Amino acid sequence: MGNEEAVYFSRGLTELTLSFHIIFATIGVGIPLMIMIAQWVGIKKQDEHYILLARRWTRGFVITVAVGVVTGTAIGLQLSLLWPNFMQLAGNVIALPLFMEVFAFFFEAIFLGIYLYTWDRFENQKKHMLLLIPVAAGASFSAVFITIVNSFMNSPRGFDIVNGQLVNINPILAMFNPAMPTKVTHVLATSYMTAAFLLAAIGAYRLVKGSNHVYHKKGLFLTMKMGLLFSIITAILGDFSGKYLAEYQPEKLAAAEWHFETEEGAPLMMYGVLDNGEVKYALTIPFGLSILAHSNPKAEVIGLNEFAEDEIPPLYIHYLFDTMVTIGMLMIGISFVFLLGFWRRWRFVLTKSFLWIVVFGGPLSFLAIEAGWWLAEVGRQPWILRGIMRTSEAATTSGQVDTMLLLFAGLYLILGIGSMVVLTRMFRKNTVEQELADRASDKAGETV
């Protein structure tokens, strides 16, 4: 296997692993906050249904955490095996957040275990809920630290290279790089948003399948509120991300928007196709790109003509940007209409037709997450460490990467199918109605 093939398969395996892991990582970051909110609402309203929501979500969450540990370990292994030159350089600079990410995960796991095994040991539910604070904090900080590493790859800081040697290493400066604020906040907001819409999809699916229990309606209403809140926050943060790209990674912004020539008052291109370098069938928003990049409709936006051809990212990232933005706007619309209809008692929002839209919103939200990560990673090409190390320079020269790709693909297939089977059987054998009846029976027995 030649070097080009090794790079190709290394990129393919890394993309496969990240694409699979991001599903469980997003759940791992977003679900703990939803659990904590549900339990807090249940305590505040003295409503057993919200307490049960927290308990049942936690049971499913534990399964996804286990799979996330496996895929997270695979990422760490592949960084060392597939990108040794990158790790040799970056490991000296950005090892601190990698270590802190592991610490945050263990912090989360310890308190999650305590929370699980003390469900019925606390007479005071408020004290039990306090255990969720370190769980949610650990999950979120785990995402913060690993996203800092990714931010460093997009905007490397905190070291100098003199005669091929690293000098003046400053890990704190490397962590607090220009990409960090927008990337970290965007990752957190999208994780919370996606987790909320996933749980909403599950509740809507149970209603579609004939369970008219108020438990599912309460869960759906709560998660759609959270979904709307965090989707609006995500849209606002997306605007800040556009301004960051305009200042620090203008080639990525230009490629994502098919902006070929530097100009003032640049329009925003949505959709369309490229035909021999000409954009056709696009939805053009006048001055939109100048507003996105600089909050000024007359501002100049740098085009791809300013960059060397071998430093321009693949132009198909435009479709990834369109996918991400379109789904985000769609989910804002769906959640807004549902909540407005629920408050005003519009019957159509609880019809099967509309509920199916909510159901499909769950997978669509994950598709938006995937598109966003592909945009972030592919849009940095040809650099693995922007402006310093190219992807081709960082990759292994091993001839066995294609075999590794097949083996890991098999592992992810087994993990994906296995987790779905376990989750389905777990909740199919223990329905909401049955669990509520059992809890009522237990309370009656205690009273007697």
C-alpha cells in the first residue's frame, strides 16, 4: 500500500469512527441535562410522571454510555495508530485537555452509578436530584475538553517551531485558542438540542403507536420546549461561527458558500449545483454572506480566488452546510408550531400525521449533527493542523489500514445493532403503564 492509499484509508477509518461515535457522544452530553430537568420538574410539580421520565431515560442512557466508551476508546487508539506524526507534535501541546476529558468522564460515571443505585434510598427527591448535577457537568465538560482539542486543530496556538523543534510550549494558550469559544458553545447547544428532539421523537412514536397515556404527552411537551430553546440558541451561535470563519478560516467559509471572487455586498448561496465552476439553481440571498461574515451588508468577503488551489477545501462542503442549516430551521419551525398548537389546544398537533413529522425530526437532528461535523473536518482540509501540518504529512505509512477499516466497520455494526436490540427489549418488556401500576401497588403496600 502506497502513502496515498494509507492516507485515504486512514481518513476513511477516522471519518467512520467519528461518524459513529458522534451519535453516542451527542446522547452522552445531552441526555443527562434532560434527565435532570425532568426530575426537577417532577419535584417542583410533585408529578410522578416526570420522575418516571427521568428514571426511564436514565436506564436507556446507561446503554449508550457503554457503547460511547468503546467508540471513544477507538478514537484514542486510532489517533496514535493512524496519525502518529500529528500526535508527536500536538501531544506535547494539547495533552492537558485530553487528560481532563478522561477525568470528566470518570467524574460523570462515578456519580451516574451512585444515582442509579440510590433511586429508592432517598426519601427526599431533591437530595437525590443533586447527584445529577455532577453527572450533567461531567458529561458537558467532557465535550468541552475534547472540543478544545478539535479547536486547536483549526486554530493552533501555544507553541513555536524553531529549526523543526517545538519551543515556547504554552498548553493554556493552546487550549484558549480563537476557535474555542464558538466551537465549544456550538457543540454543547447542538448536543442538548439533538438529545431533546431524540426524546421527543420517542414520545411521539409511542403516541403514534396507540399509547395515549398522559406520560408520553408530558414528556413530548417538555422535550419539544427544550428542543425549541436550544435550536434557537444553536442558530444564534451559528451566526458567531460564521463570523469566526470569516476572520480566521476564510477559505472554509468561501468553499462552504461557493464564494469564488472577493467582493463587497456578497450574496449568500443556498442549495444549487456546480456546473463547470458555474453555480446554477441556487437560492440567492442578496448581501446575506456579508451580513453573516461581518454584520454589514456592504462588507467585503474574501473569495476562493485569494487562496492557492491546493489549500482550498473540497467544494462539496456546501451541501453539508445546506443540510445542517435546513434541518436546523426545520426543527425550529416544527417545535414552534407544536408548542403553539399544544398551548392553544389545536388538535392537529396530536394527530398521527403531525406526530410522524416529530418522529422523523429525531433522526434528522442527528443528520444535522453529522453534517456539521463533516463540514468542520472536511472544511479544514488539506490541513490536519491548520497552516502547520497537512493531513498527508500526519498519516501513518502502514499497509494494514484497509484491514483495520473492515474490522472496525464490523465492530460498529455489531455495537449499533446490539444497542438497538437491548434498548428495544428493555422498554418493550417494561412499559410505562406496567411500571406506573407497579409503583402504585408498592405505595399501596407501604400504606397498608
